[in-house]
Amino acid sequence: MNRKTVLAALVGFIVLALVPVFTHNPYYIHLVETIMIYAVLLFGLDIVVGYTGQVSLGHAGLFGIGAYTAGVLFFKLGAPFLVILPVSIAVTALFGAVLALPALRVSGPYLAMVTLAFGTIIQILINEMSFLTEGPMGIKLTKPYLLGVKLDEQSFYWVVCAMLALSLVVVHRVLRSQLGRAFEALRGSPVASDCMGVSVYKYKVYAFVISAGFAGLAGCLYAYSEQYISPNTYNNELTVMFLLAIIMGGRKTRLGALLGATIIVLLPKLLDDLDMFRTVSTGLAVLMFVGALLAVSRRVTSVKAMAVPVLGTAALSAFSYQLENITDWRLSIFGLMILFVVYYLQDGIVGFVRHLLSLRTQGEVTHAAAVVSDQASVIRSAKTGQENLLVGQQILMQFGGLKAINQVDLRIKRGTIHGLIGPNGSGKSTMMNVLTGIYVPTAGSIEFEGRSVVGRTSSDIALSGIARTFQNVQLFGEMTALQNVLVGLHHTFDSHFVDVALHTPRYQREEAAATQRALGLLQFVGLADLADEQARNLPYGKQRLLEIGRALALDPQLLLLDEPAAGLTAPDIKELVAIIRKIRDHGITVILIEHHMDVVMSICDTVSVLDFGQKIAEGKPADVQANEKVIEAYLGTTAA
Ligand code: ADP
Ligand code: MG
């Protein structure tokens, strides 16, 4: 966070804290309090939805678990607030884990269904388990004592305010740490995450559990705020509201979560009062018109694109004056708003405004000027040992009837560059996918440093020392170049959630060391000046180099490069060749798939040739090039 953001947040909190001083109307105080409580929940939900890109329809259920943990502990045991608060968080996080462990094995619509079912079951359980929850009767609470003082409406408001501030700091720290990078990475490219040693499944669950913790905190505060809880609050409509808040406010922003919370708290009130609805819809139409004018004049978007939202909001405003009674139209208006957001505000309100002002969301810190003095330590030299680093025997990979790899033997000598060539579709990329655990071979054995890789997960194989790049570049697009490399350095972190939340010396040390090395690696692949650029904005050639930098961050023994020169310009290829040589000089073994024959011939020590999944030749580059079968294979498909 830069200075300006911190300052803005501080001012925001001072204003929030002063609300009960300016107005003594308990209705307004309670309204703002509810917004803050929802915001805490949305901070957590955004980790799952915005960062890991998973849909959860179970968060109203988790919110209910938090509220009922507090309610039951209060009602049955008379436990004090300072016990109830952490227990609510812990219990809800535990339920989050119980939900996440099976649910996150699936994704997309299946995940939505599983989490929806969870929410429904929780609501039914709360209703039915009367011996614990008092069933439909609900539980009454009173405002708690804190350090011997009974809190009133106003002082409890400040407790909520403080909890919001605390949540903001913790969420911010988590998202800026290696944990947050893992969450973002698995959304950007799951396959690349796994191949960087960041287990997609593990971090999805981790994100969900943290998120559930925040839902628990929010639920607990809600119970004390309302002083009464009953099962029907925590229904599926609320869950949809939470999702809408994230999408409307804008994902991956805390301001968006606050804005979203404000909208979902005020929306039902708005749709209850016709006069207010008229005023707000007219205001919205005017805002939309001004916004569109600005956007079009700044050439952010076209007149055509803005026509529908401008006319739509104007029509809504006109319609509001025709209405006699709003209650019949509530659901339709609600539905229209969802449609509007989905079509026109995909980045939410915060994202839209940022886009309008063309603010950059990333890269507040400039690392470009950093110079890494000690380049030698940036790449960890590979180990030495027995001669064959990798031995594959009779590898068979079958897709239905197609034998993409057909009984291939592969011996990769330590410290060499081993070329893998062959016409398109001959099985080269499939071989890499088999070596990195993306596919499990149908038959055959593969041993890396004397240990079998068959059947192990991609992240496990990656951590044992095999790094790779991808034929179709797999970067984490929304993350900066530096953050991409930092994901590769994930294995250098021992610190966990608590370290990150408290910024312990251990975490600070690890983060500083990783950043330093990441910058060094960027310099090594010639991208030092682009450290703070989003990966998706890099030119194609640079993206390929960034993938190599990220792979090196894993400290691999073996580096697999799948057509690294594809799409590169001639000077870039020269640079690439120099980089690959330097990598080999550190003792790292390289398997290189490449179509540029001059590259293959100039740097490979050994070359294997595949054709229709079979190995048809192997040897020194010059011998292979002269081999009749090889010439035939190439002339048969493409002229090489
Ligand atoms: P190369 O990288 O040498 O161009 P590939 O390894 O990508 O070739 O593909 C080899 C063959 O395997 C192709 O015929 C391709 O269509 C097939 N193949 C690759 N992956 C799959 C898959 N997941 N399912 C079915 N067929 C596949
Ligand atoms: Mg390929």
C-alpha cells in the first residue's frame, strides 16, 4: 500500500468512527454498523471469489455458523465476549474446512451446487437442532461486556469499527504475501501453479478456510449487533446478495467490498420507499450520463457501448415516476440490476471508475531501479551425482486409441542440454506433460534422481526439482512480472498465516529475500525494467522469457523448455540462446523442444527425434541431422 492509500484509509476510518458523534439516531448508527459487519464478511468472500476465482454460495451459511456459535455460547454458557469472538472465528473456519475439503475437488457449476447445498443444510440444521439453537424461536443476546464495562449501542459500534480495521489490515497483509500470490496464481493458471510447486487444491482450501474465518467474525458481530438471531436470516437470498456485492463493488479491492456492503444494506431499504427510489434512480441516471460523457471524451469507450446503460438508467428513472407501488416490482428491479452489472460492470464500480481514470491497480512500488549486485547467487547451481538425471523406460501415453507416446526410452544426462525434436503432433509436449505429472503415463517407468515420478502430483514433482515452461504461455496474467517470479519462489517460504498477519521477522526476512532474488532472476532474463508490468501486458517474446525466469525460481535440477523460441524475433532468439547456455553453466540440465533447427544444432549436446510418438533417432546433433529417417519425417510433413 502506498502512502496515499494508507492516508485515505485512515481518514475513512476516522470519519466512520465519528458517525455516532455526529448522529445520535440509533437507526443510522445501526445501519452503518451493519454495513461494516457485511464488509468484514465480503473481505473474506473476495479472497475466494476475486482472488482464487471460485464461486461460493455457502457464505450465508458460514455467516450463520458464526452468529450461532456466538449465540449458543452466550445463551447456554454465558461465555464472555473475548472468548466468544475467537471461538466463533475458529468454529466457522473449521466448518469452512469441512465444506472446502470435499467441495473444492470440483469447480464451476458443481462447486456452486455443493456450496449452495451446504448453505441450505446449515439453515435446516439451525432450525431443527432446537436443543442447541432454540430452533425457529431464535436466540436473544445482550450487548457484551468488554474489560468489565458493559458496551452500549455506541461503544459496540466502535468495537465493530476496530474489527473492520483489523480485518482490513489482516486481509491486506495476507493478499500481499506469498499466500495471496498463491491464491491469485491458481486463478491465473492452475496448471502453471501446480508446476511451480503451488498446489492448486491446497491453496483453494486454504483460501476458503481463511474466508470462512472472516465470515465467522462477521457472524459473531452480527449476533451482538442485532441482539437477536433466528434461522431464516441466513438464507440463499443473502448468499446471492453477498456475491452481488462483490461483483458490483468490484473484485480484488477492499473499497469495492465496502461499497458492495453499502449497496446490499441500503438496497432493500431503497426498494421499500418509492420517493427515495425515484430520487436515487434519477441520481443514478445523471451519474451514468456524466460518466458516459467522460468515458467517451477520454476515448475509454465508444458512444455505442455507452448507449444502452445511459438510456437504460434514464428509462428506469422515468419508470420510477410512473410507479404507484414499488413492492410488486422489487424482485424485477433487483433482477434488472444484476443483469446490468453482469453486462456493463464486470469489474464492478471500483474497477469501472479506475478504468475511467485510467489508474493502475498494480505496481505501486517501483522496483525497476533496483540493481542486484550479486548475480551469481541468483541461480542456485544444480547438484552433482550419478550420470543419468532422468531415466524413462518404455513410456506409453495413450489417449483413447491414439498412442501419443509409443514405448519411448529416454535417458537425460546430468548437466547437458537435451534436444527433443519432431514434426507437429509427434508427442513432444505430451512427453513434457508426462514428465511433470500433468498426465500419468499409461505404461512405462520414469525415474528422476532415482525416484519414480509416475503417479505423483505436479506440485510434488515440481518441488523435487523439475521446472518447466509451456508451449502456449501460461503466465499469471493479472500479476506483475515480479509477482510471477515470486510465485516460483513460493517454496522458499516457511511462514504461515499467523506470520503473515503479524508480519513476524521470519516473514519479513523471507519476503525481502524472495523479492531480492526475484529481481535478480528478472535481471537474468533481461526483464528488470518490466518488473512491475502486468504479465498479460508484456510482448509475447518477453512473456516467454518471464516464464523461464519463473521456472528458474524453483531452483530446478531439470528445466523443460517447450518451444521457447516460438514467436521470438531474431535478436530475442540470440538472447534466449545465451540465457539457456548460462543456465546449463550452472549445472542445470535442460530438455529443449524447439523447431528452430539452428538453435537446436548450436546448443544441444544430444538430440532425440520423435515421430508419431516413436523415437526414430538419437545422437549428436550433426548425426541426427544427417539421419535419413529424420529427413524423411520432416520432409513428409513440413519442409524444415
Ligand atoms: P507436439 O508437441 O509434438 O506437437 P503433442 O504432444 O502436443 O505434439 O501431441 C501429440 C498427439 O497427442 C497429437 O496427436 C495430439 O492431438 C494428441 N494429444 C495431446 N494431448 C491430448 C489430450 N489431452 N487428449 C487427446 N489427445 C491428445
Ligand atoms: Mg507441442
